[in-house]
Amino acid sequence: MFITLFLIGIFSLIVYELIGRAFKSLFKLSFSYMNLIIGYMFSLTIFYILQYFLKSFIFPIYIGILVILLFISLKRKAVNIDYIMMGIIFIYIFYYFTLAFITRGDAYHYLTTINQNIDLTVFQTYTLYQASLFNIHSTIFTVNIMTFVHLFIILYTLYEGISILFMNVKESRYGFIVFMLLLTVVNVTTHGYIHPLNAYELVTLPFTGKALYLYALIPFQFALFYRYDKKYDKLLLLVNFSVMAFTSISLYLQLILNLGFILTFYIKKVPSPSRITQLILVTIFPLFVHLLIDNYPIDIILIYVLSTTLIFGFILMMMYINKYQQKKLGYIVFILFLIVLCVLYLDSYKLLLDRIKQISEGLITYKPQLLLFYGLTVYSLIKLSKDKLKHQLLLYYFPLILVFIIISPLTLYFSNIFKYLFFLLPFSFSIVFLFIKKTRLIEKVIIILFVCMMPSTIFHPFHPIRNTDQNIYYRLPQEVIDISHYFNQDDSLRRIMATKEIKDKITVSTDSIELLNDKAEMDDDLSQLQYIIHDQVPFDVVFFTEVIENYNIDAIIVDKNKSVNEHLSLFSVTKKEFTYYIIYTF
């Protein structure tokens, strides 16, 4: 099984690499990097379009298009691959797979959604189709192949982004190692803590589209901004069309990221109004299309249109003022802008205080990591402020402009995505550039010593899988797999109640049951039954038998150490014992 999964993962990477080449051939792009992530985006975009317009025969048509693209890719010259860095990345990924990384409820919920085909997103549907193509259980495919493919694409995209920054193989390799230290050691893994590299999604949910967006697509756009040229508009268009297929949060993050890019571009390069208009169409228009086709509420669409119109109208007006030397008008517009901003801040100052509190709370748990990271960030920005080179645009002006946008009233109201906004800041790349280019040997030694003093790594919450009872392929306790197989073999057992210790896990590996726990929050009787099987209320014989009959409950899964087992043994038809759990059928 291991060899099969590994070969499928390698095959997937090769396909994405070739599709990336095909995209560049079709649109005559000379950009010699990022084939993997470009191929992934293009593949998912094709699937996204087919799913929207077609109701059947989606996957055969999709496979046919990919085959054509693979033939087109053969016409393009292969790029040089850094096999040394590829080897380092493989070692890093294989170490990650030695850990029991599926431990949190978010992962179980995501895997259950795919396994039971419930309200799937585009990306989850894409995952499910691939699993069916290779005839592999969706959980095994997601946890193993998607994780392997995503981690490799993320890490290799980061390496290629650093290579674009340095344009020197030796410096790029050193830079990538420094970046990996920041990612692995000077980092946090708690959901919601403010860190531009917060590894929660990376180590807990690496198989999701959100993880690929945060750790690969955003850095890919940093590289595009750094090497920006009009001929790369097609790549920007591809990114902004594909992101919504990866994750819904990209709708907001892309707006802010593109706004920061255009403002930086305007302030430092002073482009023509026609060029600004082109950038708006390339970056903002695709997101507006998503709003329409995904049936977002009209109020969100209006807010989106109004905010983008005001922002870019302000930019175009300032360009007009600069061009025709209308200084008085410029002062008036600027003062009005400050007044509006102050009014909005007064209206949202409580939200600002909440955000500051949210940031400060992270210092309590991860004080050394956050202090070191933000200390290095400030030091790198001070050093970079004195430069006048090309990299200053991406590593100094761009993050400062984005910080201003992130703490503006425009974003304070988006509380559910505020923690993700910091992924838009390329501070990690600023620190890497500082370390490689702007520090002396003694400074490098001091920084490395501080890194070595960090109390833990992002892998700290996880135990080696050999020290757990997890199945190596499902990443679930082996007993959960055994219980799943028990239900899969008996078609009569469908409506199930289970104790909380197993209810989140059981639906990950079986799609043949209906877990009634999910309905308990909205049903008083089922809620009371949950209290009974958890020993939280006394056992009521009359109530229990009525609920079992009225709700057609086929089986109940209970921990062996529960007192309720004495009563369930009397009323059940059959009893199946496992190491830690007992299944009672009725």
C-alpha cells in the first residue's frame, strides 16, 4: 500500500508539472519558475469551470482535457530542477509522515464531509473525484496523497520564490533553509494566533485547499509582484480565477492583497491610468465573477463593489491630480480621505482594541517565538529602509502598506478572516533576505543562537505514530477502523448514536451510517439520550425504549468504562465488544 500511495503522489506531481508547462506554452510565457503550482491552479480551474457548466460527464471530459495538455507540454523545454533541495523537501515530508498529525476535530470534520459526500466545496469534490479515479478510499487518499502532494508543492513553491528573490543557487539554498527554520521553529500552531506563518493549517489540515492557498498561492503572488511585468498578467488572472476553488476566504484576502499590490505599484512606479485599469481588471474582476456565480447575498456584492469602486476611484483621482498638478484639489481630497478614515476609526475603535487584545494573547503562550519573529521583522525593515534596490518594493513598502490596510476599518469588521490577513505580509521573506544579504557573520551567529533557544517546534503537539494506536493509512485509532468495518459489513445497522470519544472519528472511515449525534442539538429527546449514554443523567427505562423505537435507532456505541453499560446489556439484541468500546444493537 505504501509504495502504491507514494507512486500515485509522484505521478500527481509530474502531471501538475507538465500541465504547468502546457499553460506556459499555450500563453507563450517565458516565466521559468513555478510549474507545479501553475499546473495545480490550471487543473483546478478547468475542473471548477466544468463543474459549474456541466452536470454530468465532468470527470471524463476533465481527463480528456488533461491528456491534451500533457501532449502540449511535451513541446516545451524542461526546466532545471534542484535535486538537492528536492531531497531535503522529501526528508522533511517523510519525517512529518512519521507523526500522528490527525488529532484535532477540524481534521475529522473535513474528512467526514468528503467521506460522506455532504455539502462538498469545489476543492473537496475535486479530491473525491481523484480518489475515485485511483479507486482509493477518500480518507486514505486525502490523508496520504493530498497531504504529500500539497506539502511538496508548498515547500518547492517557497524554494522557487526564494530563488526568484536571490537569483543565485547557493544563496537560494541557504535562504530556503533559513525560511524552513522560521517556519518550523520560530512559529506557532494555535489557531487564531497572529503570525504570518502560523502553522496550524499546515500541520493539522495540509490536505485542504486553504492550506495550499495560504502557504503556496500567496507566496507565488509575492514572486509575481517582485518580478512584475505586463506579460505576467495572464498568471495574475489565473491566480484570481482559481483561488475561490481552493477556499472561500480568498475572496476577501485577494481583494486586500491586490489592493496592496496596486497601491504599492502606484506609489513607487506611477503607472498610467490605463495600466492601473488593466491591473484592476486582471486582479479584481475575476473575484467579482465569483461573487455572481456562487450566489453570494446581494448586500455582500454591493459592499464589495462599493468598496472597490471607492478605493480605485481614489487612486485614479490622485493620478489625475498628479498628472495635471492640481495641488489644491489634491489637498482637499486627502483631507476628506483622512476625515472619513477618522470617522470610521471612531466607529470601530472597539473592534481595533479587540484585535490588539487578540494579538497580545498570543504572546502569553508563544512569547519567545513571537518576540523573536517580530523582532527580526522590525530589524529587517530598518535595514531595508536604507536600500534603494528592486527588492525594497516587495520586502519593505508592500508589507507596510498592507499593515495599514489590515488595521483599517475596511478589514476590522471581517473578524472571521482577520487572523488570515497576516499571511499576506511577506515578513518571512524580508527576514530571509536580511539574514543572507544584510548581516555580518557575528549577526548571523546571534540569530541562529536565538533560534536554537526556542522551546519547541511546530511538530511539538504530535507524537510518533508508532507510539500510538493509529492506523498508518487512515490516521485513525485502529479500533475505530475495526468498528467501521463492522458497520460496513452489516447493511441493517444505519442509524447510530455514539459517545463523544468516538463520534467524530467513526464517520471518517465509514459512509454507511447516519450519526444521530449531529441532530441532538436540535432535538430534546436525542439530546437527553446523549446525556444517558454519557452517564450524565440517570437511566430512564421508559424514556430509553420509547426513543429507541421512535427514532429507529439501530445501534449505540459506548465506552466500556461507562456505567450505562449495565442497562444497555439488558435491552440490546446483540452486543459486540472491542478493546475500548461496545456496540449494542436494537
